Amino acid sequence: MSIRHGLLALLEHGPRYGSQLRTEFESRTGATWPLNVGQVYTTLNRLERDGMVAQGGEDDAGHALYVITDAGRTELKSWFATPVDRSSPPRDELAIKLAMAVGAPGVDIRAVIQSQRHHTVKAMQDYTRLKAQALAAIEGGGSRERDDVAWLLVLEQLIFQTEAEARWLDHCEVRLIRISAAAGRGADREAEHTTAASLLGTPAGRASSASSASPTEPPSAGSEGPASPAAPSGSARARPAPPA
């Protein structure tokens, strides 16, 4: 998430002070990615250092105001025009957890999947409920309609993410079942071949018996398909609907 570009986008609407920027950022995104004032002022200081914002006096309450510069507008325009880079995807805790759970002693990976699925479905239900509230706020009109539309888009992205995650978890469970079943069939065929050869007293039987004495490494489940977005750590906080 680019906090610096988000602040530049807000400053393009006019001078703002730090806590005002934080409030507007959280209002626009429904507090999905909360900021603290320290983050805001640290980012503003860096933007000022890079010549993208400048201090523009104070308001009536004595708050130091910041304004966007021409360099900041150029940077913002470039940000909007450039696709988000997916060549180096961010670390996904759920994908890493399942990868580490494969073959881990004492870990029931199917139980891990089922627990996560329950959480993911609950989050999806929460997001869907908040989406209905956002739609109702937009239909009711009001001075915060722009923020409600922005919040609706964020919510719908979160819903799509959780839907994709639920499908991926289903896929992982089916994949592991198939791999386990295939490994079981392979072991059965090996046992049948060894038994038949032993009864015949052939060298193959003796070789198979000798080879069966050493344990074989269990097959590992490979990953397939792109990793899903990170499951949300909790449902997003709902904002009060704007007055009608």
C-alpha cells in the first residue's frame, strides 16, 4: 500500500494538515488500513524532502498545512497511470503456512485448511453485510457519497479476495486427497508385486524384499496456481452512514 501516493491524492483537493489527512484516508478506505498520525507526518516529511509537498501556512486553529507541488502532481499522475507491479508478489502468510504444514510432524494439514475456511467464510459474510450498508448509504445520498463509493470499491475487492481464497482452500484439500490416494495405490501395487515375486522365489522377489526394508520418502504435495491474497485479520470496521 502506497501511503505517500494516497496522501498526495488527498492533497490535490487542497491544503490539509496531518490528522485531517489521516481522517480522510481512513474515511475513503473504510479504515481497512488504519494509519496513525506518526505515519502521516513521517510520510509528509519525506514528501517535503523530495519536493512533492510544501508547507503552506496554518489554518485558523494553528494547524500546519501542507500543499502538493508540481513535482507531487507529476508523481501522482504517474502513479495513477502505472499498473501495480505483480512480478514480486507480497508474502502471503496463509500460503506460507500451508507450504510449511506439508509433511510437518504432528500437523493435520486438512484441519488447518478447514479452520482457515471457516474464518474466510465468516470474513466474506462480514464484508457482504458492510457492502449492503455502503450501498444503502450511497442510495440515500449525502455529503459523504464520494467516500461511500470509494469504500464500496474497497469492500468489493475484499469480497473477491475472500471468495478466491475459499476456492483455493477447496482446491488445496482436493489436491492433497488425490496425492494421498495416488500414494496409497502406489504402495498397494508395490506390496502386491513383492508378495507375488516372493512366492515364486524369483530374484525379483528377493530384490523387492530387500528394497522394501528401507523406508521410502513420502511424496510431497506441490503447490499449484497463484497464491490467494492475504486473509483478512478481521472484518473491516463499518463507518456510520452519511446523513440523508
